[in-house]
Amino acid sequence: MSGTLNLNSITISIDAMGGDFGPESAIPGLAIVHKDHPELRFLIYGDENRIYPLLNKYKSLSAVSQVHHTATVIKSDEKPSSALRSSKGTSMRLAVEAVQSGQADAIVSSGNTGALMALAKVVLRPLSGIHRPAIASVFPTISGTTVMLDLGANVLVDAENLVQFAVLGAVFAKVNTGKDKPSVGLLNVGSEDMKGPDHVRGAAEILSKIEFNGHYYGFVEGNDITKGTVDVVVTDGYAGNIALKTAEGVSKLSSYYFKKSIKSSPLAMLGGLFAYGALKRFKTSLDPRLQNGGVFMGLNGLCVKSHGGSDDVGFASAVRLSVQLAQHGYIKRVADEINHLLTQESFLA
Amino acid sequence: MSGTLNLNSITISIDAMGGDFGPESAIPGLAIVHKDHPELRFLIYGDENRIYPLLNKYKSLSAVSQVHHTATVIKSDEKPSSALRSSKGTSMRLAVEAVQSGQADAIVSSGNTGALMALAKVVLRPLSGIHRPAIASVFPTISGTTVMLDLGANVLVDAENLVQFAVLGAVFAKVNTGKDKPSVGLLNVGSEDMKGPDHVRGAAEILSKIEFNGHYYGFVEGNDITKGTVDVVVTDGYAGNIALKTAEGVSKLSSYYFKKSIKSSPLAMLGGLFAYGALKRFKTSLDPRLQNGGVFMGLNGLCVKSHGGSDDVGFASAVRLSVQLAQHGYIKRVADEINHLLTQESFLA
């Protein structure tokens, strides 16, 4: 089995109250995943008065789900610090605690990102030796996929943080692509050695010396993300969050232009009908819901953030991602690699 | 005339040797601009043995162009510092000097960005009171266009630099859109006040106090760039360059998916034929060449950088942008606004 789990031994804990739609996207989302993987089990946390009416529509999903009623919710615009203080008994906190206690293998939430990270840090704790947990996602590229981190957990980081991100990302890419030594690039403003901020150049120096679970490629630029130049793109949460949101925006602009063009004339609309299947595939390829799921990395437990605006399809993608990582023993692998990193003088120096 | 120049009094100086194609994109590019604006004049710097064979194809363009032979060229991969030392007599330097001496109203080059900025700083000098010249471009949005800066000239900036960028950008947006008080947003990782790096939060504090040629909107995120939330997006060169290149990459990925979808079946190709005009408009809207041109802002002279990989269409867009700014007395307007900024205590404090 080489470290992979059977799906029937996996339980995912769900904070059903997060995001714009709460249970209305979470429960139908679980139904989508359940269809493909009927052996998975779910612990669902939230308002049972909203959950049961939805869950009762899916008999077979109900059979593998346990609902835990909660009366309080962390609001999407609450500051992480204050959310943390008043988090006892909320759907989010209980769902995270289910992972800490071992009842679940991963938690998925589309709630307040800052609050979820704060809670995950306090309840699950960072892995030994990890300074800053980070958020990672998988992006589509021309040649496959790329893992990118940090997407916004840490605005200010130092060179060592970035090196740890490289290790975390390489484990993720290995699970995701099966590659033995994924290539890792540092996001920068140019590929020349002397360019860029201190923390990025410092990380480059360390990464070119140490032995780790990936292969250090060098600096990459923003356009390398979608080109698929490397398997892992490492950056700080400031540039990472801006790049992520910019990419979302450009993708939406493309869809907008596309719709406008097709609707511009009757002939175009007729042509659009003929090419319907192809154009639908095109729209699907731009669909951010299918790449949904920010993985919190470097914690003692698996936590996946679904986009707050995502519907059932998006929520299902995030749950699938959590299952994939749980199945491949992601946390244990990360812990091993971080331990290996911490034994190396060139990292500690 | 309210400060606008006649096109027949405008001369643009051209470094014809930059970018991937040198004169092969620059001269046909000038021919495109010349067709629409036959009254413009050009000073062309570069290797006459490559320029004349191209220029001779366009009789009427030749009549408004003066070629200055240069034997040396700044290479695209040369470090700015060493490029500067050996820049005497190069096409780039002479083209910039033509603006300094008043022979030309603006210079356009598709050469080495770092070298061009270094040369422009030394030859044209920053405007009095400007600490850091920046690079700005116009981006398409769902509702129109947005000016964004800095796109890579300054990796490290402080709050006051960002405030100056806001002023520079607002003048650009005013010329570009005609709006009297363009809205200005600071690019950040979230819209809450307490988020983001120090220099961004510091700039927010100053911008909300001072009186300037724009209206301070607040923080914006990466997806606001293409949404058109504000007329001007202000950021440092690190995040700005990464956002710019990420946007380029996503735009290319969209085009790639689109082509792949249309070629996926004979029916789709037939539909594509019917919708040919509309789909061509779609591709045009994604065409980065039509938004080509990085404007160097805060200098005592107009300098526009054309993308190194751009062809004649792209080069023509950059030249058009330089003409638009020259025509509206951009440099004088910026100088006035910066002077106004520097008289305000809340900026200097």
C-alpha cells in the first residue's frame, strides 16, 4: 500500500456554515463527491435546521454522514483575533477539533480564511520545526498543473520561511503529480540572480545548497505560473495573494469577452451552437470551481479552505482535494521532510 | 487649446534596435501609426543598413523620418549598471538624448527595460521632488481601462513613494479617460484596514489625508484590476511586476484553451467558421499587443517602453501612447501636481 489509505477508512469533517451559501452549497457538494466515492464518511457541523432538509434529499449520503448541531457561526468579516476568542462551539471550531481528536482525517470549510487559519494553528498546531503555516493551491497550466504557495497566510516572510514553503509545496506536488523530485521555482521580478527582494534572494541561496524533496529550478516570473515552467511556485503571501486574485480577475475578463463576442451577431450565435460542446469545454477549462481548494500547509492536521463564493461543484472540488491528500498520508510525509531539512547545516546556518 | 499640442508639432524619437525584432518591428510599426497620423515626425536611431531597406518600402513615412546611424546597441540581457557605462553612442542613448535636447517630445524603445530606465534617469533626470520614477501601463477592464503602476522599476518602496505613484497615475488616468478626479486604489491582500505590509498601510494613511489630483478609494485586491473598480491601481514594483506577468500568463492560457477547444472536432471547427468574426474579436480583446506600452513616470521627459517581444502592431500601440501623452502635455501636468503635493504638510510630515 506504500502509505496510502483506503477510502473507506477516511472521514472528512465539514464546517457547513461557511461561505456565501453555507449548507446550500456544502451538502449538495458532498452529494457530488459521495456519488464517486460512496465509501467516504462525513462529520457535518452546523445548524441542523438548515442541514437536515438538504441532507434528507440524499438518502445514501445521509447514511455515511453524522450531523452535529451547532448554534453559533464565525462571520465572514470577523477579525481573526476576535473570531478566535469567541470560537467555542462554532461549526468551524468543532469541525477543526474533529481532526485534532482523530475523529476526522481532514476538515473542509468555506468560512473566513483568517479565522480558519488562526483556529487551525491553535487547535491543530504547526508541525514541529515549522515557523509559518502557508496556504497552497493547485493551478492549471499549459502543460499540466502547478502548486503555488503562500497565497496569503503570511504577508511578511523571511528566506527560511520561503525554504520551508518549498519543502511543503514539493510534498504536495509529489502527491498531486506523482513526480519523484518536483521542480521548485521562486517567484520573482526577473530571472537574474541580483534581482528581487532580500527574502527571495536569500531563499535562492539556501535552496541551491540544501538537499530536499524537490529540485531547485531558480527564479520564475508571473507568466511562468500558467506556463507550467515548474511544479511548485514559492512566494510570500503578499505577492502570492495578489497573483492569485489577479489571475481570477483575468480569467473572468476572458469569459466576459468571450460571451460578449458570441452574442455579437446572429451568425456568431449560430456558429456558437455548432461549436457548443467545444465552447463549453473552453468555459469549463476557465472554471475556477474545478481548481477550488486552498490547503493549509505545515499543520499537524489537514485543513482545506473552499472559496467563499463557491457553489456545490466548487465545494466538491475542495473535498476531493482533502481526500486525495489524506489518502496519501500528506501530513506524515511533510513531517518527515521537514525533519530532514532541519538536520542540514546549510539550512540552519 | 487648453494645453494640448497639434500632432504636426510632435516628434517622436525611436530606438529602432531594441526587442526581439529591432527595426523589423519598429519600422513597420511606425508605418501603421503614420497611416493614421501622417503629420507626426520621427527621429529613428539605429543601424542604417537594417533601417533603410525597411523604411524605403514606405515612401510617405520616409518623408517624415530622419535616420541617425548608430553602430552600437545595448543588449537585452545586459545589467543596467554596465549598460549605462558603455551606453555612449548607442541607439537607445541617442534616442533618449533627443528628448533631453528638445528635438523630440517622447522616446519609444523596445530594448532592455532596466537599461532604459537607468539611462532615462541619468539623461532626462527625475522631476523635481520625485524620489522614484515608476513604470505604468493601461489595462483593459470589464468597464473600460485602468492605469497601473509601478510595474517593476522599484522592488522596494516606502509609503511616500506609493503616494507619489498615486499622483503620477492620476495624471495618466486623466489624460487617458478624461475623468476629472480619477479614483485611486492601493493594491493589497484584503480590503480591511489592518491588513497588508507597512508601506501599503502607510500610504493609505497619507492618501486619506492629502488633497491631490485623484480621489482615494481605499485598498483594492488583484481581481479589482480587471473589474475596473478604480481608475488607478497603485502598488510597488515587486507585486506590480508579478501581477502584470501573471495576467499575461493567464491571458495566454485562455487563448490556448480556446484554440484547443475549437480544434477539438469538425463540428466545432464549422461552428468556429460561422462565428469567425466574433471569435476574432474575442481573440483581439485578449491581444496584449493592443495594450502595449510601459510609460516611465516622474521623469523630465516622456519615455515609453514597448514590450521586447512585440511585433509591428505592438510597437505601433506604444508609439500611439507616447503621442497621446505628449499631446496632452503630460510632463507639465505631472510637475504641477507633484509641486502641489509637496506643499502639503500631511505629505511631508
